[in-house]
Amino acid sequence: MLRHYDSLGLVRPTGRTDAGYREYSSEDIRRIFHIESLRSLGLSLREVRRALDDPGFTPSELVDDLIRQTRERIAGETELLTRLRRIDAAEPAGWEDVLQIVVLLQALGSKSAGKRQRAALSSVEKVPVPVEALVEAALSETDPNVAGALRWALAQSGDGGLALLAEGLGSPVAEVRKRAVQSIAEIPNGEATALLQDALANPDIVVRRYAALALGARGVADAVPTLVDMVVEGTNDVDAADALSALASRPALADQIATRLVDCLAHGTVESSARRRLTQALADIPGITASRALADLSHDEDRAVALTAAYILGIRNAR
């Protein structure tokens, strides 16, 4: 090392012994320590020499550049560590499996929507892609077809990604929260249902609505208030009415749902379009409460509401 420093002119020995060995003075040794200290910051030997010998070479610009380079290096190493962890999580049986996983991971990050979609579908049929990679892809995907394939792949992978998806529900980015709840909605198990029930209290109304639709299809009564609100507001109101109809197949819930719909109709502030949607939602709610409400609505001052209610009553009576 000292010979190399000498050849570069970084530090030259003050003298030599009779045998030709280098002799370093205390000042030489101090310079060596300075060299090593600067090297520990990531400076090249050329930069070290300038720092020690050029009074006009100020540290600010170089240190800023070193900080940038270090951050880039850390980001690269972190990315490599993530890739290695994902391959390890897939438990490859051999190097052929490793190569297939690498190809699939690269395809998931491709700029081509077609490649991303094929990778999502292949992740189930071939060597499984680590669920962490699938979740990351699902939460960032903007293409609707690819997003659907990724949600399907996540559903096939079981509940391994639910914890990560639950974190997505709390993301500061609205689109990420939406993708998270959509992905959870397609996983048909109890843990996913519990997450969806928690999502009914999410501050994001979009998350609450998607959760309610999924819970309605699963027969969870907690979804009723949000579903009724969706009918009133005209947001996915047809899907919300279908979910209410599915829930109303349980006699104990049918009257509760009908009562809530009727209560909304009784509010004088409800707009005419909302009254029509509420009337239509009553169509598939069985029971006396819904029938009485429809009979009253058949005489509503809003002609469209009255005609809709009368038509529905006619169908119900013909059954």
C-alpha cells in the first residue's frame, strides 16, 4: 500500500535506510492517517491527493457528490437484497427454478402490459412468484386487465399477502388504498372478511364502498348501512342494490334492510332521483315491510316513483 502511495506521489518517505528501506517521519505518518481518513469517506486516491494538496479544492461539492453516490449504492444494494429475499421466499428446488423466478420478476416490472399480465397468470401455473412481489405489483398496477390478473394470482396464493394488503389500506395514496381493498375482496377466506369489516370504518369512502360490496356478497350484515348510502348517492347503486338483495335472503335481515330504505325515503331532503333508486332497491327485498312501502310509493307525487312502485308491486303480486 505504501509503495503504491509513493508511486502516486501521495506520500513520499522523508528518507531511506542504508539498506534501501523507506523511513517515514512523524509528518509522513500524519499524512498517511489523513489519506486513510479521507479514503474511509469514499474518496478516490486522486480526490484524496487534491484534497490534501490543492487549497482551492473545497469539500462541500465533493461531499455532496459522495452522499449522492452512497445513496445510489444503498438503493442498488437494497434492490438486490429485496430480489434475493423474494427468490429465497419462493424456495426454489434448483437453479432452473431460480432462473424462472428471475424471469417472472423481471416480467412483472416490464413496461409492457401484456408481459405483466402473462407474468401474473404464469405465477400460478409455473414456479410461484413470492407473494410480496405480487402484492407490490398489484398495488402499483394501472392497467385494468393486468390488475385483474394480479388480483386473481393473489387470490390463488392464499392468505400470505393479506398482511401487506392491509398495510396498503393505510397508504397515503388513494389509488393504492383502492387497489388494496379490491385485492382483499377477491380473497375468499375469513381473514380477508375480517379485514373488509375493519375497512368499513376506513376514512376513505371509496375503500368503505368496495368493502361493503364484497361483504354484502359474503352475507355480512355490517355492510347494510354503507350499501344503502350507495343507493341514495347513486354510486354503484345497482351493485349495492344487488348486494342488499343477497343479504335480504335472510329473513331476519330483510325487514331491517327494508326499514332502512323506507327511512331514507321518508327524509324530505332526498332528491327525486334518489327516491327512484330507493324504490327500485325495494323490488328484491322480500317481506311485508317492503311490500307496504311499495304500496305507499305507488301513490307518490313523483310520477316516475309511483309508476316504478306500481310496476314492482304487480310483479310481486303475480309471484
